Amino acid sequence: MSTDVTAKSPAPAPPGKSAQGGADGLLQLVLAGLRRNMRQYGMLIALGLIVVLFAVWTEGDLLLPRNVSNLVLQNSYILILAIGMMLVIIAGHIDLSVGSLTAFIGSMAAVFMVKNDLPWPVAVILCLAMGALAGAAQGFFIAYGGIPSFIVTLAGMLIFRGLTEIFLEGQTLGPFPEGLQKVANGFLPEVGPDTNYHNLTLLLGFAMVAFVVFQEFRDRRRQLEFHLDVPPFNLFLLKLVALAAAILTLTMLLASYKGAPIVLLILGVLLVGFGYVMRNAIIGRHIYAIGGNLPAAKLSGVKDKKVTFLVFLNMGMLAALAGLVFAARFNAASPKAGLNFELEAIAASFIGGASMSGGVGTVLGAIIGGLVLGVLNNGMNLVGIGTDWQQVIKGLVLLAAVGFDVWNKRKVGS
């Protein structure tokens, strides 16, 4: 017994529906891409919404060029710490000592430069070396001693805080040399003709846009060569347009004031350098591997102890850099410096997409998380919200970010 099956051709679309269908298709692609990359784009979208909220709430004061410049300067040391903390968390560890280490390095900088009149470039090198040594010591006990990072860095937090009190003798010490102050508070010099904008900042902004576009196309091509999943091209172009618009907006705001702060260039170098290492270098892949699945990483030949040691050494050096920037910004070393900096850096990492289980996160995510906290602090100060409610709101934001991570993993798993 045979059955005839006749394929029916679809009915022609009514006139005027094709354009609407194309728009709907693009919207569906965008939404699908956002769902697949929610961890990557979620906090970036949240940062944009927070900026818009406070820009409206403060009647535009948030986006005044002077305030944007101050926002960068006020959060520079937290962003530096967040970069190092993101690597530590990706590797499956935690570091509670960075706030105290920041204060300790600031105190040593004051001892070198204020008490002993050491040239500030030499003192900076010595302080960075001391930070690396402190991080290496903690990394040794964690990697080769087998002591949990929570315990080692908790001990480090107490040790470095005590050493800060000892070296400063309980008093504030300053001022610092003008050269070091310019690193934390200075701006790029004026060059070229008078255009009512800071020409060097404009040039750097356009160069940054070109670099980002080149890097994004390069990464996409490599992913396609290895047959990896990539976002739809329309969504990819939308991402490029959004990135370029954000960079150019920041460039124009800074260029209409005093130009780009020097510390912003330091942050840019760290972002590009560590971003490249985590995406392309072998050690970056090993950091993800030991945080994502330590037994499998060992079986694959990853030297987990060496990688862990280097991660904490790097964290110590970045904490030293943050300590120098913080001390130079306030032109003094204080025994109470660095309080809760470790919590701010950890919060920035988790808000920026890090996972409690390790193996997940990006350097850019750490910057985004730090900016979320920075914009919240700045915006709430502008609208007159008290410090008590500020702590409550930041705690809720952190809880929401981690809760979203847990929900997202459960949804993917199901």
C-alpha cells in the first residue's frame, strides 16, 4: 500500500512583510547572541544602564568632563588590584592580603623617598620588587606548601598591616616627590595647535578604536579557523559599533578637560598586556585550566604549582603598583591606607564575570566590574546618598551578580 506525499510550497509573504521579517530576524539574532554570551555582555549592559540612570538622576553631572576624569583617578588603584585579583580567582584561589600589602608598599615608599631622600624612580623599582617578593612568598606557601590561599593571605593581611604600623610608627608620612605625584594625578602634555580639545588624547582615542577593531576581527578570524562558535556577524558589528562609540565618547569627554590622565595609560597597558596573555599565551591557558579542572590540568602536563606561584607573584607586584598610585594620589602614606581594598577588588572581579568555582573570567570583565562599583560610588555621592546606604546597595549588587552567575550555570546545565 503506497502513500503519496505532496510537498506544499509555502504561501508567498504578503507585501510589506519582508522588511519587517528582516528586522525581526536581526532582532532574534541579537537576542540569541546575547543569551549565548550573557556572562560576557551582561555586566557591560548593566554598566551602561547604571551610567544612564545616574546621568539622568544627577541631571548630567555624572558625565561632566571633570567628573569623568576624577572617576578614572579615584578608581585607578582598585582597577589595578582587580586585574590581578581576577587572575587569582580564575586560578581557583583568593587573596585577602592585597589591601594591607598596598598600605605596606605605600609606607615603604614613604620611608625610601621622604625619610631617606631616595630618588623616586629607584624607590618605585624597589617597591615593585618588594611587592613581587611578598606575593612570591605567599605563592610559595600556597603552591608548594599546600596551605589554602584563604589562610595564607589572611595571615599576610595581618602581617602587612602590622608592618605598616611599625614602619610608619602610627603616623602619616609625606609629601612625595612631584614626579611620583604626576604619575597618579597628572595628565598627558599639550601638543599641537589649539583645537579646544586635548590633541594627544584625541590621537590616542582614535588609535585605540583602530586597535580594538583590528583585534576583534583578528580574534574572530582565528575562531573561525579553528571551527569555534562565534556570534552572528550582525551582532559582531553591533558589538564593534558599541565599543567604538564608548571609546570615542570617553575620549571626547577627557579631551575637553585636561586630557587623558597618566594613570589611565598605565591601566590601558595592563588591560592590553594581561588581556593578550590570558587569551593567547600558554600560561594564560594554564591559569584557566587549573581553575577549571585541576586534576585534568595535571594529567595534561600543566605545572600547576609553578602557575599558582606566578599568579600570586604577579598579584603582589600589582598590589605594589596600586600602593604607589594610592600613596602618590593622596601625597602621603597612612597606617589606615588600603582598608577594604581587597573586598573592593574581589567584588569587582565577581561583578565582572568571575566564577566562585574558578576557570571563568576576563581581564576586561575585571575592569567593567571595577567601573560598576566606581560609577555607583560616584553617582550615589553626587545624589547625596549616605555611606550607610551605599554599602547596602553595593552589597546587593554583588549578591545579584553572583546570583546571576549561579542561575546562568544552572540554566546552561539544564
